[in-house]
Amino acid sequence: MSAAFKEWAVVCEALGSGRQSILLRKGGIAEGRSGFAFEHEEFFLFPTWVHQQIARTVLPEETPLPEELGNEIEIRYAVSLEWTGCLQDAARLAGLREFHVLSDSVVRERFSFDDKPGIQVALVRVFRLDPPRRIPREKKFGGCRSWVELPDLTDCALVSVISDEEHARRKTRLLAALEANA
């Protein structure tokens, strides 16, 4: 595994603490003609601070942000993709609320971005790297793209952030919520 998914650092921490179970993505400027896709079964979370604001989440304003390290990036989490789909009906977005920390306005903004409404949704299983790994910040990690390639990070253990039972419960509830809003 060397692929990494760029996501707001506060969302990475919500995933890593078990508060969030899904990723929501429309795609960035650099996604290309085919647009965004969850193209990897397993990947690391690459924290970003660009465009990030606690006010764009449902988290309390006093929620501590992970520290930005200057010349390094700390990779703390890896995920495995459990389920993915594209929602094209805005009415179905309400069924996702309990599974993420983004504000409703951010989700609607992502859903409505560009001339083709819809949003990619992925249920993920999150693992904490033990120990976390720091890598040098490189120019190739910049830009408005969702995926970056990392150096080899295989010498660390992966510890699930929620139990198997809790993950199964969330998966069942998410799929039921999507069915109910279909």
C-alpha cells in the first residue's frame, strides 16, 4: 500500500477517533476527465490544512486541530474500503449525517459542485498506524488532487480504531439509511 487519500486533517482525526465512518468526495480540479473515483482498496489518509475550517464541520469550535508540522507530514491512519457508491439524489444526503462530521452546507456544496450533481460515498474501516510515520513534505504532494503516492510505510502495525462489532453495526445502519432514502 502506497496510495494516500488527501483529506482535511480534522476529518482524518474524526475518522481516526471513530467519530466518522465514511468519506465524501466530489473530486478536485486535477482529477482529470473521468473525475474522481475511490480507486484503491486500501490507502493511507494524508492530512491537509488547505481550506480547512472547524466552522465547516459539526464539531465544537474548541476542537483541537492536529498540528501542522512544517517540513513533514505525519501519517497516522490507513483505511480499507468496505463499500462505495455515488449518490445522485440530494434528498438521500440526510441519511449520511450520523456517519460524518462535515456540515450539511459543505456536503451540499460538494454534491452540487460542477454541472453534474452527485457525490461519491465510501464506507471505510480505519486503522491507526503504530507508530505513526513522518515523511518529508514534497512538492509532488501539493495541488488539487485527491490521491498521492507515498514512500514505503510497511514497518508499522495497524490497529483498528473501532471494534469489529461496532463497524458491522455502522455498515448495516449506513446501508439501511441509503436504502430508506432511495
